[in-house]
Amino acid sequence: MAAHMKLIINQIMGTILCVFAEGALTGMEAGLPAEKILAVLQNSVVACPAIQLKDRDMLGERVFTPNFPLKHTHKDMRLAVETGKGVGSRRR
């Protein structure tokens, strides 16, 4: 059960950070300042520790030091999909 829980957390974390990066980049390309995007996100329904840990690095200082290797993220995403298939999970 612990291994399944770890996959769930890593799957959600990877998804959150991917969507955060895509959304923030779209906002910046549309002319919104990074600081404004961060301020609004921090006071919105999508505010979460995952974003708060990476927000200034990704949008402010633009420091992209990895905290988790991409190859491991890819492995966890693949395992999460395989586990879902294995237990008969499907979109409804």
C-alpha cells in the first residue's frame, strides 16, 4: 500500500508542476508579469505547497535545479498508468 501511495503522490506532484509551468508560461507570454501570476496563484483555490516550493525558482529567479530526476518521474508516471490498468481503473 505504501508503494501505491508513493506512486499516487508522485503522479499528482508531476502533474501539478507540469500544469503550473504551462499555465505560467502562457500567462507570461500574454504579458502578465511573473510576480503578478505568483501573487494571484498564492491567493487562489489552486495554491498548494507543491507550487509554493517551486514558484519563485521557476518564475522569479528562473533557477531550474532539479529536485527529482526526470527519468524517475517518467518511471513513476509509467508505473502509475500500468498500476491503473492492472487494477481495472478507467476514466468514467
